[in-house]
Amino acid sequence: MALHPLRRTLLKLALALSILPVAGLAPAVADEAKPEVIRIGSTAPGHLKFILYRNKKLLENEFAKDGIKIELTTFDGGSAATVALGSGAIDFTYIGNNPSLRLAATGADVKLIGLSSWNRSNETQIVVKPDSPIQKIEDLKGKKVAYLSGTVRHSTFAKALKAAGLSLTDVESLNLGIESSGPALVRGDVDAIVESTGPVQTLVEKGVARVIFDAGVSGKPEWAVPHLISVNGDFARKYPDIVTRLLAVDIATDRWADANPEETIAIFVKETGSSDKAVRATYPDGKFFQNPEISEEAVRALQGEETFMADAELLKGKVDYTTWIDRSFYDAALKRVAASN
């Protein structure tokens, strides 16, 4: 039986991982100890690469030869995930920039090692009931608006209000995720909800919501900030080769997704329960923006977001980018992927 293209790529990668040293790191003998389990968290239902890992068991296949188990856990909001990462309850996170920046600003022992995704078209939308008199951002003054606190949507909503001459103090905010905010909108318990494109489009298709603001269309380009991959610092120091191998699988998965857009979309639809149309709205033209490289442009975007969060009192402390960002794992992983091709 012919191997699936992604499995073939990862098989080559596994061979390279088994024979090549980790550039710039201690000799392999320093990494002889292996974790019994690798614990990875993401905001529900999970970022795209996290979902591909889960569906195709990519990390299980990579680490099975070491007897290392993989635990993939979803959290209701990035704040809960960052608490778990900072405490060492989980080892890696695939979450948004806002919770990641807040954790880094506390000086927690975590490292930014890659991008989970960076779609330059902001995915935040604001919806109301189809028969609502609300037509634009300005009409939200004094209204009940639901969104998950501490998320990218929270930050984008604050920016959209500011652009319209308002602030978060001009609305009545309710801290609700889509599982609660969607039904609340239908019942009329809230006047509007702020959510990402996929869930919003599902509500629109069901005829229970109408978009009044799309940040991807009406927002500013600088509002789009990368989602991030972070690792607990203690884990990274103990198991540097494991971190590199995980990022090597991440790189291979990014490339496979862009090469196989239809299968990628089908997996996302299956795993999230979203409609095909909603997923295609999130990832137009079959491009998924999953490259984990931390470019200087990405750092500038994060610094701009940090400044906004601080001004909006969404963040306390200050991020030390020189200690927070560690590109060495990505650089080593990229060499391993190249050697496997």
C-alpha cells in the first residue's frame, strides 16, 4: 500500500531526526532522559496544526519509537492554557498572542519558539441578530456585547471601538465563549457577539446572525498579529531535542497543508463541526498561513500588540523579547527537515 504523502514526508523526517545532531545544543548524552508524556494545549477546538496532529496522529507516530505518549488538550480560552503552561502542567501551547504576551510580561519561565499561524487578514467579526436595529460599531454604545475575555477578539474589538471613537467602557461586556454567546444572541440575552470568522459564518448560515463588522475587511492591517507556539522553559532545558523534533513535525505539517488544501479543509470541518463554507471563509484560496518562523516582522507585530494591550490595561508588566524568543529550536528543526527531503 502506498504511503500517504504526509506520512511519507514524516517518515523521511523521522530518519533524519534519528541520525542528525541538534545544532547549537548540548551533545545527545545530555538529553538521554526522555519525558514519559508530551502535553500540548490549544484553545478549543484547537489551532489548525494542533487539529492535524490530533486527526492524523502525527506526533504519536513521531515519538512512538521513544515510548513517549502525547496528550493534546483544549482549553476554553488562552488564559487557562497559559496558567497551565507557566505552572508546568502542560509543556507546549498553540494559542493566541494576547494570552501569550500577558504570560511573557509576568516574567514566567516560558519560551516563544514558533508561530502557530499568522493570517494577515484579521479573522474577527461582530454579529447581531438579523432583525437587530444595530447597523454599525457606533450603534453598540450602551449595548450588551459578548466575547471571551483576554483573547485576540477582545483586543480587536477594543481597537475597532477606538477607531469608532468609543472604548470598552462604552459597552456592557459579557465574558462568554461561542458555546454560550451564540445561544445568548439567539435568545436576545446579548445584543452582539465578537467571534472569529468560522463560528460567525456558521451562525450566519443558520440565519441567526448578521455581520456588522469584519476586521478582515474594515480593520487595519496591523491588527492582524501572529498566534504563537510556546514551551515551558524547564521542559525546553531538559529536553531540547524533543522540542526540535516537535517543531520539525510542525514545519512538515505546515508544508503539507498548503500542498493538500482540500484534505486539510475536510479534516478541519470534521474535527471542529464547522461548515465547509465557514472553513473556506477562514482560509480563503486554500492558504493556511501556518509557517512557524518567527520573522522580525512578526516580532514587530507582537511589540505593537503589547503596546496596545498595555495602553488598554489588558496587560501588566513588560515583555523582554531577548529572553522570551528562542529561535534556536526552529533553526535546528529547519535543518532536519531539509536533510529529510
